[in-house]
Amino acid sequence: MDGILVLNKPVGPTSLDMVRLVKRLTGEKRVGHAGTLDPAASGVLPVLLGSATRASEFLLSAPKTYRGVVRLGIETDTYDAAGAVMREADCSAVTRGQVEQVLKRFQGIVLQKPPMYSALKHKGKPLYKLARKGIEVEREPREVRIDSIALIAWAPPLLTLDVRCGRGTYIRSLAHDLGEALGCGAHLAALERTRVGPFAVEDALTVERLHDAAHGGHLAEEAYALDWTMLDLPAAILSDDEEDAVRSGRAIATDPDASRSDRKDPCRAYGESGVLIGMIAYDANEQRWRPTKIFPREAPAG
């Protein structure tokens, strides 16, 4: 089976648990997800099957949207509700206006220190394994992109945020940093990922619907074609000769949709029959388009 199943992961299972479930239900060996969700988080988890696993990079780098509930006044070692309480403070004096002002600091390209309880590695070992042994190591702040933060609910000591961000952003770290900036501490009490690229939580399959579709024999109908991961990129229809060329690794002089391409972005390449061939990128020196990723001839397109 080739394609993308967009799941609505419930609170509890890990992202890898969901991958194992899809493997069991489909029998497909090549299965992976496009962006880890913590066990305590719910929401959109794209699971890629077969040839679609080769397009995971496009979803991993796609913008993501989250809805998070932040609890002011309590700081934990994991930055979420599952951790041990490290500090408690009175947050009754914090106002909505103060929060909105502080949130402005976290928009744009910002430096963010990842939490110790994360899958990032230090000298080959996941940080969370070190943290469970009581070992804390210095983590270098990393640049992340936060496109927007909206305070959508204010019910002290709880507040709800909608966050649109780029790859590598930890909403747990955002909650922790917000608490530090306000001087009262905070942690992430709940988190839902509401969108990954083109995929919204409203359209995602619940575990129940996933089982029903599998047992009903129509799971393939629920899968998106792999080019859904790159619909924001320009496209080109190649002739049979051009297709043969790029499949052989040779550059071509095609002309993608000029209204959408400034030749800086990669481009989707399709055959005359509508089959997705792969990705091509412009070589300014040669003034030609070179193949950068080629999919199998049977790769499904939307």
C-alpha cells in the first residue's frame, strides 16, 4: 500500500505505537510517521506507507499548528503535566495584557532550548534516557521559527494558545519559557496538533475509524497520494523523453508553471499520464532542471 494515512492520535500511545498499528492493519512493511507527537499530546499524525515514505521530508519541514493549554504557577522537570513539580509560585497578579505582551517576544526566529525530556541526542544517547537517570546536560539553544501565537482563552491559572510554527519547535519549551518570562513558572498542561501542512485534525482518522476502514476493506480509499505533501510547490508536466531523461539522472530544459515558480523552489514533475515522477530543481549554472528525487513508476498522484 502506498500513500499517507492522516491519523488523529489520541492521548496515551506513542507515535511509534501508531506506526505499529498501521503496519499490523495494512501488512505494509515500509511505514513511518512525519513528526513525533508526545504520548500526552493528541492530534494530527501523518503516517506514510510504501513509496510515500520517501516524501517524509516535505511534511517534516511543513508548517504545523498546535493548540496548547498552559498552566501558570507550576514548573515541572519535563515542562508538561507528567513531570515532577520543580517550583510553585503565585501567579494571581499576572494579567491577560501581560501575557499578550510577553508572547510577542516569542514570535519570529527565536532561540529555544529543548527540554531534557526529548528524543534529541547527546553523544548518541537520547536526552530523555539521561534525564530518567537524573543526568542533566547542557543543551545549546536552537533557532526555531514561530509564525504566530494567539491567546485564545484566558481562565487563570490556565491559558490556551494557538501556535503556528516550523520544524523543531517544542511547545513544551515555549510554555516553560513563557512562565520564566512572567516570573511565575509554567508548564504545558495539554496539547493538540491541529494541522500539519495541508492536513487538518478535522479530516484525520480516529483510531476507531482506522480499524473500521481496515476491517471493511477500504483503508486504501482513506489514504492521500504522496504529492499531497508538496502541493505548495510548482509543477511541470514532462514529455516521455523528458521523463526518461530525469529517471536516468539527466537535466532537462522544461518550463514549470511560471506563475508559481521563481526557479528558487524545487518543482514537482509529472508524466503525461499524470503519474508523479519526482522532484526537480533548477541549476542556474546550466540553466536546466536537474532531478533531485525520483519516485517509483507506480507512485500515486492526487
